[in-house]
Amino acid sequence: MKIVAHRGFSGKYPENTLKAFEGAFNHPEFGKKIIGLETDIQLSSDNQIVIYHDIEIEISGKKVPVGSLSHRELVEAAKPKLRGENVCLLEDLLKLSQHRTELLIEIKAGKFDYDIFIDKLSQVLERYSPVRDEIILHSFSSEIMEKILSAEGLRGLKYGVLCSSAEGLEKFDGIMDRIDYVHPSWKGLLENPDVFAAANRPFHVWTVNSKDIFEKITQLPCSNMIRGIMTDELDVISR
């Protein structure tokens, strides 16, 4: 069973930073058990595709939408959480990757204009020229995935749906015929393996950080549908 580095090697380095991505690329199992990197993107107020997980960030004791900040403002606000590392852009990761691995890119349902976001994402990926199996776009939002699937500039990629539970999978019923992968939480998969198996799509399961959970999901009847395990703990799960 293969492994996807969740937000880079986030068990060792600040998540979603170039240091975390470099840590995954430099791991001895990269290109062997480690088949990809997972990351999160959203749009800043200056229309940059930023790599950041949370859709809000605390500034002076108040929660502020990430989409209301410029990239430079987000860099400064996020330094405590990222232990001094910078918030990078999707273009930074693409330059680092250089087509060496699969990229599972989660589109956050933040407070930004989705149409502008998709146009910008299309431009960034057009410059990168990914092959079909290299980029997997996925989201928890059915609205976002419908827009992604309809965007001419994002055709020819792979697509996935993220869900915490079997109930979360139901909201994607109208687009499942165009979806390549289902990405359940490990807990949701253990609770309702038959529901996810019925989707008849390969799984990338998130976020498995212990050998105990890893063993449990590999013993499921539908374990042959698991293509990859997303994990922060590359050293633990790759052993």
C-alpha cells in the first residue's frame, strides 16, 4: 500500500511549507512507498494561489478569513503557526516538484471568489503543463467540485471528493460519474466500509498517523480499493 505525504512531511516540519515538501522529497521512501504529496490551496486578496490549510487565521485576537489577506499579509500572520517558515504559493511547490510525483491538491471552501480562483488556477497549471495522472484536484465542497469539473482550463486532470463520513459522500451524487477517486477519513471508512466500496472508486484515505489504524484499514474487505494512505508520519507508516 502506497503513501501520500500529508501537507508534506508535516510530522517533522511545519505543514504545507517548502521545508515540509523538501522533507518528503528527501525521504528515503520517496519514489518507492511515497507516491505523492497532499496540500491545500486557496485564493488571497491579491489573487495569489496560496498554500494554507485553515480558512481563517488569528490576528490580534480576532479570526480573519485567509481570503481577505494578501499573500504578504498572510506570510506575516502565519509565522507563529509555521514556526517562522513562509506561506508559499502553489507555483513554488510546482517548481520544486518538477513533475517528480503526484500532487493531491485540496481546494478549500474559503471566503474568496471561486471564479477568479479557477481562472488563476488554470493559468498556473497551464504554465506547469501537468500530465493527466500527476494532479488530483479534490475538495469537501460539492459546489467547488462542480465548478472545477466545468472549467475548460482544468480539463484533463484527475478529480476526487473528500468526505469525513458516508453521509458526506452523498452530496457528491450528482457528479460521481466524473470523479476518479474517493477520499474518506480513516474513521469514516472504518465505520461504513460498504458505503465507500459501493462508490466503486479507488481510495486515498486520510489522515492515518498510527500503525494501529493503518493495520485496521488494511484488514477491511475493501482494502484492495485503497490506492494510498495520507499521513503526517512518514517514518512511522513507511516502516
